[in-house]
Amino acid sequence: MSSGMFKRKIGIGTISLPLALLGLVWSLEIRGFCLGDIVLNSIGLRVWTNVDTGTHLIVFYSLIFFIPALITGYMYKESFGSKAGRVVSIIFMGLLLILSLFSTSV
């Protein structure tokens, strides 16, 4: 292994990767389980534009994690994990945008 692989140090930009992964876990639904739905329902916030139909608002709530991950990853490029956080954020914000444009639940 190259010693260049370990040059990056943990810093502020390192938070980018955990934020992006949290946004991912927050927004994905696996076998009927969606962390974002459970948390938002428990504090009384709406998850859908209608009761159980319409636009799934988790897409917008997940941006609370993805946008700071993206910004932090760009601002602190020298930190360990910042590039991975940036990439994960970009990919999933793009996927969420595409899915929200093409999915309708009436």
C-alpha cells in the first residue's frame, strides 16, 4: 500500500461522510421500515402531503443531511472521508430528485 493513502487526517470535513450516510438511512425504505417516517411521525410532523398519499416529504427532509454533507465535503477537501461524503451526497440527491419527479402516489 502506498503511504499517500493515509495522508488525509480526520478534520471538520470528516463529518461529511457520516452526514451523507445518515441522510441515506433517513430516506430509504427497506421492507416497510423508513427511519425518517418513524422519527417524523413520532414528533408530529407530516411525512406525506396527504395522509398516506401524495408526495413523500422524506425526500425534502433528507436534504437536511445531504446539503451540509456536500458543503462540508467541498469546503474541507483535505479531511479524511470528505470526498466520499461529497460523492454519496451528490449521487443520492440526484437519485432522490429523479425519483421524486417520476413517482406519483395518489
